[in-house]
Amino acid sequence: MKAIVQRSFGSAESLALDDIDRPVPGDDEVLVRVRAAGVDPSVWHLLTGRPYVARLSPQVGLRRPAHPVAGWDAAGVVERVGARVTSVRPGDEVFGACEGSFAEYTRAKADKIAPKPTGLSFEQAAVLPVSGVTALQALAVSRPAPGRRVLVIGASGGVGTYAVQLAVHYGAEVTGVCGPAGAALVGALGAADVVDYTREDLTDRPDRYDFVLDAAGNRPLRHLRRVLTPRGTVVFVGGENGGPFLGGLDRQLRGALLSVAVRQRFRPLVAVVRRRDLMTLAEFTEKGVLVPVVDRAYPLDRAAAAVRHLESGHPLGKLVLTV
């Protein structure tokens, strides 16, 4: 089968289209014929092996990538199922998280996939799993409700676009922070107010928020404290824009320590894709609560170009590969 293979850590140029064997599903796994695969910052982290501390994880690899085929998000059609799998069967259209989605075939744990939402294309479904689950689990830390104020930093990105829509659905008053290119999109997703970070410093405003989802990862803790209510909560998503060794993880660790001393809470989040959350996302898309935002689609053999786009700019929503 054709797959995008990475033999060593490096830049987008280290990605190459190659012929490899199809993966063989285990007893609790499913073989999926990939129709589309999402591209997000986690792909870049695994490509570069940064921050370096991440290489201590067996999922990343110390000297070379632990998983030579890139990609996590996928949508496609079930080809085979393992002996213990009863939740899906061959021919079912599914979406979810898998091991190596930048390929014609991938394998996934049965509890990390779910039926593809009715009405979504494969491309739309492929950009939903990891970012959608991350937004869902982040907001579950301090569930927004009517009367509460929510700030989403990085509102035009993959996680941010879902977080804005979910918080609006829960009845919160939402403010989104993004660049000028994303302002119209964030407003259309339901944000009551949009802050262009290139023109305005958020801390100059008198507004205070009950919940902040920080998906941009570059604001000092003291600035975040200024925009929080006395008992407000910040959830950090990702570790962007930090140094090569810790990335943004040092800020998250300092936030967790600060939470011990003050009433405000600072929580790092490592999302875990679960079938029940995928089912919730599917229900929300079918009801029109969530609309996946696809910035641009690339064919599989242009995966390197998709990653370069991810590195060089700020895609609106997610990028996707078609297979």
C-alpha cells in the first residue's frame, strides 16, 4: 500500500511516499481503508521530535520516530475486524483515532473509532476526532453554562473552532482570540466578541472570564491571571511556542504549581480519544451544533506541502489529506 513514511526526525522534507505492507489488525483492532486524514500540530511534533522531552515517550521515540507512518485522525471504511470486535463490521463508514492515518490503510483500536456522522463528508469527519475530543474534554473541566463567560485563545484553529461552537451551545458568552484572517470565521461560529491579537492586547480590556481555553500557548501566566475571575479556570491545550527542550510544557507545570497557592486553577490537558466522546461529537454534528472547518485539502502524495502550510501559517480550522 501507499503511505507517507518518516524514517527520521526532521522537517516536512523527511516525509516520503513509499510502498509498505498493510497493517495487520489485532484481536481488538480494526483495519480501515482510509478516505481522508486530518493534519494538525501533533503531526508536526512527531515529525520534528520536539519538544525534546517528548522523545521520552514510547509513542514518540528517542532516536527515531516510534511510528514511521504519520497521522492520527482518519475517516474511512472498515476493511477487516479483529476476533473480539463486535462494535463495527466490514463496510461500515467510521471516523476516529488510529496509528498512521497518512496511508491507504490504517489500523485502529475498536474503542477509538465510531460510525461516521450522517451528513459529513469523509474530509469533514477526518478533522473531527482529535481536535473535537480535545475541545470537548477541555470544556468538561469547567463546563460552561448560561451566565458564564468563556475566552478561547486560538479560536480560529482546529481545537479553537470546536471549542467556540461547544461553549456557545452550552449557553456561555464566548470571546474568541485569533488573527485578522480568522475574525470573520470565529464570529460566524457564534462568538459574541472577537479579539484580533495583532491589534489589541487582551489584558488592556477590563473583561474577566470564568473559563479560558488556551490553545495558542504563548501568553505568560501573569497575563492569563489578569483576565480570569478570582475563581476562574485556565485549560492549556498543547505545548506550542516554547523552547526546544520543554516547548510550552514548562508554563503548564508552573501553572499547575500556581494553582496550589491561588484560587484560580491552571490545568494542562492531554486528551484521550474514546468512543463515547466520538459518539457525542457525531451527535452534535448531526444536530448542527458542530460544523467541522476544513481550511484546505491535499492529496496524500502532497503531505509534505500540507505540513509546510501548517508550519508557515495559521490554517483556519484543520487541514486534511484525501486518500
